[in-house]
Amino acid sequence: MRTNNSLEGCNNKFNGDLQSMHPSLWKFIDKLKDFDESVYSDMLQWIDEKEPYSSKHWQQVEAQKMAAVRSQPNV
């Protein structure tokens, strides 16, 4: 499932990694560690001024949103 909200996308990614509604405590901890490493990796890329990988479609959507914001007069 694709979302256009970064928080929903993050939540969907984490829930997709768990693959069950009620995982065991150890499986939850394992997946939480994996998720943390993924987020940390993205953060390091942002610090190095590199964008984490995203598909061309979502890059175009973001460019359209930025163009719309820039076209509006300052309030």
C-alpha cells in the first residue's frame, strides 16, 4: 500500500515488517531493531546531504508539491 503521508508510510513499513498482528516479544524487538537501523541509515544519508532512495514517481510528486508551494505569494 502506498501513502502520500510520510508518517503513514513509516507506520505501514513497520507493520509490514512485523507480518502479524500479535508477534512474540522477541520477534517484536528484532523487527524494532531492524526498523531503527533503517531509519538511522536514512538519517545518515540526510546528514551527508543525500536523499534516501525514492521512486521516480514520488520524486515527481514532491517536485509538483514544491512548485505549487513556491507559486503561492508569501502570506
